[in-house]
Amino acid sequence: MQFYSTNKKSNRVSFKEVTLYGQPNDKGLYFPKQISRFSNDFLNNFRRLSKAETAFEMIKDYVGDEIPRERLFKICEETVGFEFPLVKVTDRISALELFHGETLAFKDVGARFMSRCLGYFAQDIKQKIVVVVATSGDTGGAVANGFYNIEGVDVVILYPSGKVSRVQELQLTTLGKNITALEIDGNFDDCQTLAKQALADNSIKEKVFLTSANSINAARWLPQQFYYAFALQAWNEEFPPIISVPSGNFGNICAGLMAKTSGLPLGKFIAACNANDVVTRYLSGESYDIKPAIATLSNAMDVGNPSNFVRILEIFKHNFANLQENILSLSVSDETTAETIREVFANQDYLLDPHGAVAYFALGKLLQTPEKGIFLATAHPIKFDSVEEILGIKTNVPKSIESLFDKEKVSIKIDADYEKVKEIILR
Ligand SMILES: *Cc1c(COP(=O)(O)O)cnc(C)c1O
């Protein structure tokens, strides 16, 4: 399928170019020329399909014939090769746990899908492909793991020294092979500035094919639709679920809205936000005024200017009433987030991470009887050191990452100095 730029509709490219280049030069985002309509056959039968079959049916129109069917099916199988359990937390609220992949967060799904598509398209690129990513914690691990051992692709991750959690750092720095972790003496903004500088540097482009793998790449964004179907496969209630999504850059919720527009029987969506509330205020009728990001407990959602919101506007054809009809929103403070983690642990014996806690609280607040709903548990609580501090207990380390603690951290520690970054990219 063709994709257009949200800034210039006549600027059209294929799925291959979308995957390779990520963002159009005009600084818009790529959006599919048409939103898929799932067939009646699919909608009547998807509850009986396997996860891989479901994923394949949901993505195939967007990829078209740019990846052969068998290869695309294999990519889908590898993308969804872990569990997505729907867990009842209260009578009316269930958690869709998206943290059973390698790096214990939902970003594994998009990163795995994109890495394998890029790996396929790499065959046609003569130069070595280098993916550069700046991370404040979650993205880097998912991208590093997604691209680990993908032939023809090297990955350079820039992360701020001392500013990611213990588990996040181990996930970034213990892989080796085609993954290089650059530990920057600075903050996340420094990392991002260095990555952008590299991506804009023509003297690099002569030597390697440099690209990014950030969340606006449609090959990372679109596969996030899959787990909304998995939720429905486990949903046995009479009415469609209300869906609460902890939102930062708004990619995840936007993918859910795509799946709904394509025909999945989902109820209203809740954009659950932390103190970074530009969208919450906008949906309540205020103007869309972006602010610098505020640091919160749910730090993967600390985004002042959510990049994917323009895609949501595209889905609803820039019609405000339509938007308000389909999306509710609530901003949740750190105090309430911590209180929710304590309360749900004490009363329901369920351990929330700060992002899930924001979504859980917003759902509880906005559900109306007799509605029932699902919130997305986007990361495992072990990834955030704050959870143990809030609860005052030691939590169990999941089996899948126990071995991380025996591995040796390998990073290249440097100042926020572009020339050094460049040298490492060109190594
Ligand atoms: C990235 C992330 C989010 C926010 O997702 P968006 O698609 O940026 O809205 C929420 N929770 C966790 C744990 C994340 O890593």
C-alpha cells in the first residue's frame, strides 16, 4: 500500500520506503492511503485464528506484495511469539499484559516487526545499515532486542548514564554482537540531539545507510494493532470493552483506534496521561498548547508534544466532535499513581507498574455501569525501581530475566560529543 505524508498528501511512498526512512523530509508522519477494512469472514472468525494468523490478516494490506506472503507470515509468527494474557483484576477491570516479551514491555512487538521488515529490505541496500536510537529507557531495550542478530543491520543505542533503571540498563548493555550501547554523560535530550545530528549528517550517509527506529516509524506503529485483537479473543463479556491506554507519544492508542476503524468491536478509548496532559486539555475543549515534558513516575509517557497525535487526527478526518465522541482522557498525578499501585496491590493482590497504574486509575474513574473495560499493562513492574520504593517491599524477578543479572554490562562511556558518536557509527 502507499503511504502519504501528513504534511503533504501528494508525497507518497511504499511500505518499503516507510520502513527504511521512517519519516518524510517534510517532517510529517507517514499514514496509509487507506485504512484497511477487515472482511466479514475475518471479523466472524478471528477468535478462532492463531495469534500469527490474526497478525498476518491485520497487516497484510499495509505491506502489500513488498514482502512475499510466506516471509511476512514468518515475521508475524516471530513478532507475536509470546503470551498476551488478559487478567481479571476486579469484576469490571481486566489487564491486557503486554510485558511477556524479551524486554518486558509492549514495545517489543513493534520493534520485532520492524527489525525483521528492515532485515528483509536490507538485501537491496548496498551499504551497511546502521540504526541509531536515543532512549530514555524502554525503547532502547526493545529495539536492541528486536534487532539482535538481524543480518546486515548494526544498532547504536544512546542512553543517558545513570538515568535508566537497573533492568533497563542490563537489557541494553548485555547483548553485544551487532548491538553497541553508548553510555552518554548527559541527559536524554543530549542523546536525542546527538542522534538527530547523526541522522542529518551527509558525510555519514556517504559511508553507511543510517536510519532510526523510533516509534513514529510506521513499521513499528502498525503492528501494535495486533494485541487489541488478542484482547478480544479472550473477552467473554456481552458488550465491547472500554480500552484504557497509558499514553505518551500516542502511538499505542492510535494503533488501537486504527484496529477499531478497521472493524474490531472495541468500545470507547481512554487516553490515560500523566502530568503531561496536552491531549487531555485539548479534548476538554482547550487549545492544543504544547509544553516542555514534565518528569513523572511513568517516565515512558513524559512527552510534551506527542508525535502520533497527528495520526489520530487523520483517522478522525480532523473532526473534533468525532474525536471527542471516541476518545475520553484523564490526567493522573504521581500521587494518585503511587496510591493506585499501593491500593491495587493491597486489595486485589495485583502488581501494577506506574504506566499501567495510570491507565487502571483512569479506567476506574471513567467506566460507567454496566460497562466493563481493559487497561493495557504496558511494562513489567520490575523495570521501574520506583515500584519497590512505593510498596516498600522486594518484588519477584521474573524467570525470563533472572539471567540478566549474571551478565556483564558492556558500554562505551563518552561525553555528549558528536565527533565521538560519529566515529563509533562509522567503525
Ligand atoms: C512507550 C511507553 C508508553 C507510551 O506509549 P506511546 O505509544 O508512546 O503512547 C507507555 N508505557 C510504557 C511502559 C512505555 O514504554
